[in-house]
Amino acid sequence: MTMRQHFGLGCTLLGAIGFATTASAAEQITFVSQGGAYQAAQTVAILDPSAKKLGITINQDSIPDAWPAIKTQVGSGKPIWDVVDTPTGYCLRGGEQGLMEKLDFSKIPNAAAMPEAYRSPYSVSYEFYSSVLAYSQKTFPKDVPNSWVDFWDVKKFPGRRALRNHPIATLEAALMADGVAPDKLYPLDVDRAFKKLEEIKPHITVWWTSGAQSAQLLNDGEVDMEMAWNGRVSAVAKEGAKVAFTYNQGVLQSTSLCILKGAPNLDTAVKFLNEAVDPVHQANLPLNIDYGPGNPKAFETNVIKPERAAQLPSEPANASKQALMSYAWWSSPAGEAAEKRWASFMQK
Amino acid sequence: MLALVSPALLVILLLIVLPVGWLAWQSIYHDGFTLENYRRVFTEDIYWRSFALTFEISLAVTAIALLLGYPVAYLANSLPKGWSILILSLVVLPFWTSVLVRAYAWLALLQRTGVINQFLRYLDVISEPLALVHNTFGTVVATVHILLPFMVLPLYATMQKIPGDLMQAGASLGASPSLTFVRVFLPLSLPGVLAGCTMVFVLCLGFYITPELLGGGRTVMVSMLVSRNVELYNQFGAASAVAVVLLLSVLVIFFAVSRFISLERVLGQK
């Protein structure tokens, strides 16, 4: 995921030095996220308060795509990182490949209280974002596209379209366009999804690869509607572009926290994991960035005002309109096969 | 002599030979010896199609760069020194801008709401915007722009070494300027043509950012398969097999070219 790259390295270093001088406790962990405004928001909302409460030092690192580094670190037998915030699919795949610690939820009560769909034996949901249908309000001032069925309807909603150049969430959208209910998607009917995608393919102007690109397409009016991440669309709208999106039939996706196998500070890491998904810390996250808390209990803390909650992807009413991505399916052999099939679909 | 080049050789050994060797090793060894990665490259359609597309794009880019670059080099060669320096600086100027910025600049020019489409619509030449980017066309345009200096500079270097007397001799024997060009100048500049074409073609084979940003997702070049394979198969071997096949094709091309012309000339020496 390239949507939150480029965290100022300076910030990371300053943060680390700051902690090193103030907290004298011997306990410490190394926490890794994806950088950018996203990691800065977490630092304020979750990392600093957790470190203070537990009396530990949190050394931060950031990397846009943690997966190759996780493989290399655990493969070497001496990982440097403890806790990683990464797309949930990597936590699951890592768990299956023996790269992640199995979690003992009796030591992580905050996570144990979360709905089962929000955790796995190796991971806990940390924050939510959504792949939504976004559109130009210039092109569609009144009658707006409101579902993937509308997106596929090129007669009723003429205009240029973009989708992500990736099967994840795109196959889900295709199936919803074909009439499958958001809560009945898994296991995905891959053949049916690709057949439906063939139908819309001639009308897709761009298959975007990065979040920045999807924002640019919408901002410049290069496309009239597209699938995009909610945070990207709201950022473009904030800058004054006439764009909007709907959570209806969005695909709710998450990043999760997981602990590397053989992490140098395992016990502290588990304590941190519990603290990181504490409802109040979690509720502070959306006050700093357009992502929803991973722990739904955050909405019961009164920290998030109702108007703000209504904008967030994982707010219960919004969540109920969406499909909750099954990372378990995507990391299963069927999911991996679907991912491999994508390239040949794109070339034809 | 050996002592003088040894630091360079050491750097090449450490930074190029060892990593490439390690990558090549990974492609055939993963929990034991395996040809699985190569079996995939040679049997699955997507690889064949990407290699074909990559070679097509590289050929097109080379041809266009030659057509555009030859007159520029010719002009720079025939004008007085001051002018030729100016022309060559203009050719080299884009080198100071990153490839990424240039790709975005092309996007601003070519996209639906871009400068060119807006202008053509203003003139009423077109009613609907043209699809100039997010396809192979946009990729080729931007790639030609980036690689043009690699065509012009070897051409210019070769043309500089063609003695001007030869053209005068042709003229004194009654040949028209165009005949002198075709019979004397052009054949003598051919080594430069071959050198420029080889450089551009080989560099184009490995292009990544430009097709990624301007290809609209449909222009899947080999380099993009390399990065995709790291993601998809979670091991470097699957990706390095693709890279090794591409590297071998480049070596074959260099070998073929070297039968017609010495490699030193391709790389801008003599």
C-alpha cells in the first residue's frame, strides 16, 4: 500500500530521541508503520499516550511496504522490529508462514472484547479505511452513482471511469455490481467477478496503481467516477475539488497489528498491543486523520463527536452498508490464485 | 594500469557482479535447486505478452528517437560552435529534471483536461478529447523524450569525426548536396546511428516509472512484471528469473550488434 508514504524521517528520529531521553524505563519496543501523515496521527493519538501509560519507550520506524523486510528479518533469525502495523492480509500470510507470533488473547483483553471478524490468531485490527465509489459532482450534479450497479451502468451514468489495478476490493465491487449482497461475497466467485469485469473493462480509462494517482485523476477531472480510498477522496474534496463519495457498497479494509516471530521484546510488545487498541486511544485516531478506529468500542467513548463519526468508514451505520473484507479468503490458495489471474486479465 | 582501475573494478564487483549473481542464484535455488521460476516465465502467456510488448515499445521508441534525433545532431554538427553548444545544451537540459517529474509533466500536457486537448478543443479541431495518455501512445511519447539525448549525443560524436573535406570533394565532383549526403555523409554516420539505437533500445527495455504512470495500467512492461512477481510469489526468485531473462536478451542484442561494430563505439568511446 503506497497511500501513506514519506513520513518525515526527521519526525521518526526526533520522536525516538525524545522518548529515549524522557523515559528511563528499560522496557522498549520497536514499532513499525507506513509513515506519512498517517504515522504522525498515530503518534499523537496512540503511540505517545500508550508509551506514557505503560512507562515504556516506543522506537518508531516506517516503511511503505513492510512485507519484504518482515520476511528478511524473521528469516535471519534475529528480527529488529517487534510490532508491525501492516495490511491485515500480510499478518495472516505471515502467521501461516511462521513469521508472526501467535497471540494469547487472555493477555490482550481489549482485543478479546472486539468482534471476532476484527481479529485473527496473529493480529488485531488497528484502523479501517474503505475502498469507495467516488465521483465528480460536476459531472453528476443531481443523479449521483450510488452503487457498483450504477458504476457498471454506462448508459445511465456516462463518463470516464477508473478502478484500482489490483484484484483486492475490485473483485468484490464486480460481484456487488452483479447483484451479490455485501455480506454474501465470500468465498468470492472469481469466475463470475472476472466475467463482470470484462463487461466494464472497455469503459475503464485508467487502472490506477497508487493512492496519489487516484487522487490526481479525480482532482483533475480526468475521470468522472472511480474506486478510491475514502481518505484520498476526502483530502481532494477538502482542497476544493467538487468530488464526493458514498460508503454504500464500499469495501471495508483494515491494517492490523502483529508481532514478529522471535521479536526481541515480546512481553512488552504484547502489553503495547493491548494498549494500542484501547477504546480511548483508538477514538483519538480519527480526530487526527480520516481513518476509522480498529476497535468499534471507540465509538462508545464519546470522544468522537457524532458528526465526525458519521464520516468514518468503520462507524457502525457506515460499516453496515459495506462489505467487510475477508483477508482470510485473500490469503487462502483461492485468493492467491485470483491475484495471479489479475495480470493476464489486464493484458488481454 | 591495473592498480589504477582496481578501485573501479572493486566497486563493479561489489555493487553489480555480486548482487546480480546473487539474484540469478535465487532464481534457480529456493529450498533446493528448482527451474520452476523459469518454467513459469516460458510457459505462462503473460510473460510472453509482456516481453513482446516491451520489445515493440522499445523498437518504436528507438525509431522515433532516431527520426527526431538525427536532424538535431546533424544541425548541431553543421552549425558554428556557439550554436552547436546551445543545441546540445538544450538536448541535455532535461537530464536535470527527474524522470518522475517529467512523467507528471507529460500527464499535464496529454490528459483529457490537459493543455493539448484544451487547446485543440478551443480551436474546434476536435469535439471530444483525444486519448493521448493512459495508454501505449503516452508511454512512447514520454519515453522518447527521456531517451532522446542517448540518441543525439552518440550521433553528434560520430558526425564530428566525419571530415568536412569529404563533402567538399563530393561537391567538387559535381554531386548535389543531397547526393553527397546520401552517398558520403549518411554511410559515414551509420556507426553513430547503430550506437544511438543500441543505447536507446536497451535502456528502454528496462523502463519502469514511465509506463507505470502513463500506461494506464494496460501497458505492462517486463520491469513491471518483476515488481509484481515480488509481491505475488513472496520470494525474490520469481522476480529475478524475469530479470535474468531480460538481462540475457540484452546481452544477446549487444553480442549481435558487436558483430557489426565495436562495443567501445556503442558506449561512446572511439
